[in-house]
Amino acid sequence: LISPENVSTKNPSDDAQIDTPVGISLCGFTKENLLDKYDEVSAQVLLNPEGKYMTNLFEVDKSVIEQARSNKEKIVLANDYIATLKTISDSISIQFLGIYLPNFSLNSLQKIASSTSKTILGLGAGFEECFSNGSILDCIQKSCSPDFVEFWKRAEPD
């Protein structure tokens, strides 16, 4: 089963069922409620000590910050950075959608997540360009969950 505890370490293409609360729907939910739930799910996946972000990308992101602080002309990333980031985005989407669409098959949720994560990653690159006059922390604060922002403030206090 894919659950909040292990969703970030599962491959989204694994054949499994999603464990979701019974009776949840979009009825009565506001944009703010949905954003809060998305932030919660995102923080659970990103801050999971055994998850893909913490085990694969956190050190790379720290390196990117150091390279930027050193005014490097070219920022070096791991070859699999974007693929890993897409897997993480898929995991967040699958878990989030599974909460509100409990009757959808895992295969359907994976298709939706895969399609939307490509769009989100593309838009993310564009948004980062929009923030080029601010700090990296400004970008994180404007585009990530409050828990993830606090994590980065502790990890890189400058």
C-alpha cells in the first residue's frame, strides 16, 4: 500500500493501492483548505528522512546554493536531478490526489500525476527566472510549503 509514510520511497509505477480515508470529497473544500493539504502532503514527502528528496536531492540543492553563493557561472547538477525531482513530484501528486479522489485507480492517479508534474517542473523553471532578482530563500518562500521553508532556514541560515 502507498501511504504517507512510504509514498516518497515508492516508485509511482509500482502496482499498488492507495490507502485513503473513506468519504472524502471536494464538497465544502476551499482553495485555502486544498492548498493547506497540499502543503502538508508536500512537506511529508520532501522532509521524510528516508525519502528521495532527503536521500538524493538535499545535498545537491545545498551544493547549488553554495555554487550560487560563490558566483559560479555554471551551476552543476547531478545527471538524474530532473528525473528524481519528477519522481518526487509524482509522489506528492499521487498522495494528494488519492485523498480527494479515493475511487480513482492508482493507474489513473499515476497518469494524472505524471502529466501534471511535467507541467509543474516546466512552470517551476519559468517561475525561478521570475525570481532572479531575489534570493534563493525568496524563491523557496514563494513556491514551497511553510514546513519546507522552515527546514531550509535551519539548514542554510544565511
